[in-house]
Amino acid sequence: MQGVGEEKNAFDLLARPIRKLIEKKGFKAPTEPQEKVIPKILEGKNILLISPTASGKTEAAFLPVLHMLIQMSRKEPGIKVLYITPLRALNRDMLERLEWWCNNLDIKLAVRHGDTDVNERSRQARSPPDILITTPETLQSILAGRIMRR
């Protein structure tokens, strides 16, 4: 983040609440993938990020998304971000990675897959999260279920 006489970096483009959390996490400067990708996502560009493990890919992709969620009015209920992973295990991993950020930013986050408890499914239907993490199969079931109920 920018101090006196320092150059701006990609983190400086993010909303203040996110920058505060970045400091709390102890991130001193963006990784190379974060520096390249965050500005492009904020500009609305589609990206494909290929980078080694532990290079900050998750934050590179999600920090600008969280920024956009903070900037928008979330008064209207409904899912604003749909994150699709190929495997249930990746759902849980993403949930763990994003929970801290979302809890601290007052963003509702949930995961939905074939083993999601019926009570949790009902809760999600009544009060949809801002971000839903799911698998392609579960998304297909959700969409087909809504069409079949009509």
C-alpha cells in the first residue's frame, strides 16, 4: 500500500475496507499476479490467470470482486457472485479461503453442493447469499428445480 513517496500498486485501487483487511493480513505488496490482474478485473476485463501455487491467485481474482460488491447496492436480495468449482473439496477450500474476508466485510457467503443439508438449502432460498460457491452439477440441479417449479 502507498506510503509517503511510494509508488501506487494494485491494492491502492481497492476500497478502503479491503485495504485495511489487506494490512491486517500482513500483505505488504501485491504479488506479481495480483499486480497484473487486479486492475484488469476492476476494468471489467475477462482474464485467464495461470500462476504457480501460493502466488496469490485467489486474492488476485477475489479482491476486485469483493471491491465491486462493496461498491454496489446489495439491498436487493439475491446472489451477486457465482463461483463454480469442479469438485466439492474445492468448494470447501474456497469457502475457508473467503470466509474471513466476507465476514469482515459483511458479505454473505455460502456453499451449496449435493450434501448440503435441507435446512441450509431452505435458509439459502429464503435469504440468498451475496456469493454462492457451488459445483456444475449442483448449479444444474438448482436451475432445473426452479424451472420445474414454474
